[in-house]
Amino acid sequence: MNVRSLPDRKPFLTAALALVALAGLAAAAISAEPRAKELFGARKLPAVAPAQSFGFYSKGCFTGGVALPMDGPTWEVMRPSRNRRWGHPAMIALIEKLSRDAQADGWPGLLVGDVSQPRGGPMMTGHASHQIGLDADIWLTPMPKRPLTMAQRETMSATLMVNEKTHLVKDALWTPAHTRLLKRAASYPEVERILVNPGIKKKLCDTVTGDRSWLRKVRPFWGHDYHFHMRIGCQPGSPGCKGQEATPADDGCGKPLAWWFTEEPWRPNKNPDAPKARDLMTMANLPKQCQDVLDAPDAPSLEAVTYHGGSAAAVAVAEPEPSEPAETISSGNAAMPAAASAFAPTPKIGIPLPRPRPGN
Ligand SMILES: [Zn+2]
């Protein structure tokens, strides 16, 4: 190295460094717009307000969320560290009802997957939908006899019900109780759609006798081979909730289902690394009310917003009484965010997420 050349290089180096710094600043300015998924993913408690959904299932948020208790006599929440057991009170009430009805039908109890984040919105991982508190994933694995520990709920594997090559249901695993569970879920008037793997839809199409009217609600979709997805319609008190087109009146077992058993839907994604909508969305992409939802004060405690079958403080939160000041909503406990330590960061491995189209 020629020492003499150093002084000569310095101005150039300084200028180069300044340029790099400028470029860095510009990049920072561009990326300074926070992603909505980061903002919503950071909220640990719901916004205290009457229950209301804003926007669409895949582009929205909600207030007045309540938590499904971690355990009930007929359900267990899976992957609790994700903190996605929040929903519109109507959704949480329906999950509990399904768990009881399913048990009466001979299903031991529900393993409940993701519902929504406390205030909905896009998520850091997984789902495109589940944003307005009206979607829930239920495992197709029955609740085991012995209660699962919290650790088991994080790590227990789900059962894949479908052969990934043939896209047909694994006959050794499918039982009439699975069919009864889906029929029960589809039977509720508020349920508009149930998403299942095409193989599961085909199994129902091929085997359901008698009343087949409920098959209309069961829709084939990628993934959904270890769980089904239950979607309810926009609830009263949510004028800003955007509903989905009604499903066709027929059982959906004809041509549209046949398409799933062609090569086309399973072609690898041409652009697997392209960012997904949820990775790009900023607050500007969401309904404008979602900024207020994000800014609203936290519920006073986790307990205050945990749903207890219609008898707890959670219901006071859910009542559509817009004039009620947030301060009057309190739990029986001290109004401290006792739950703060209850939320561990989401582990990065070992969590089955809904698998989208192959190649994604
Ligand atoms: Zn889902």
C-alpha cells in the first residue's frame, strides 16, 4: 500500500461515504412507512369499543374483540403464543357453541387454531384473511382425552388429511365424525363459508347422502388439509364491514370442483418470491377507521376482554352502545394489563400455517 496516496484518496472516500449515507437516508425514508402488519401485530389487547368490523376479511380490522378462553370443557386453543384467539364476540360465541354441539355429535372437542389478532389487521405470518374477527381455523384433529399442556399446544403436529400428490383424502384418517363436524359448522345461519382442501370437498361430495344443501357453503381452497376455516358474515353494528358474494346455490360438486383435480391449480407459482399483499400493506391500504382502531386505548386487562359465555365484562365491551365511555368498562380485577407477560414471541419454527398455493 502506497502511504502517500492516502491523503489523495481521502476526499474521494469522504464524498463516497457521504453518498452512501445519503442513499441510506433516502432508503430509510422510503421504508419509513411502517407496514400495517407490524403495527397490528404489536398490539396485545383489543381496542375498547363496541364490537365492529371495518373493511373486508383480507383488508380490515375490528374493535371490541374478545378472547376465546385458553381452555373450555369442549375446546383447547392451539399455538397460544401467537395470540390469535381474538374475534368478534359473535365469532367467539359461535366457536364455543360449535364445540358443544360437536361434542354432542360425537366429536371429542375442538382444537382451535387462529382466529384473529386482538385488533385484527394483517398478520406477520400466515393468513391473508382473518383480519376482521370473523374467520376461525379449527383443526381436523379431535381434542385428545388428556388435556394438552401449553408446551404441547405449541408443538403438537397437525394431521394432514389429504395426500399431497393425489389431492385426495387419506381414507384411513377420514371418519363420519369429520363429516358431521363440517355439517354442524355449516348448519349455522351466520356461517357463510367453510374452506377445506379440494380433496375434502370431494370426499363430502362423494359420500354425503340425504340433505346436501349444506355442501353449498363448503368451498375448496389450497391448504386447509389439517384444519378447516369457518367464516361468518358481517355482524349487525358493523356498517363498514364489507360482505362477500353469496356462494352459488348448488352443491359445488360439479365443474368448479373438477378444476381442482386438473394440473392447473397446482402449477408452481411463477414468481414465488414476490411479496404478498400483507407484506406491503400500509395503513393507507386499510379502511381509514383502522388508524383509530390502532390508536384506541387497550382494554384494561386480559380478563376483562376474555369471553365467558355471555356473562363476563367482555359482553359489556361487546354491547353496541357507542355512547358508553371506555372508562366505565372495567374488569372485576384491578385494571392492570396483567396479561402483559402472557404473550411470548411467536416461535419461528414448527408451526403449521395455512399453506397457500404451492411455490408461494
Ligand atoms: Zn383460516
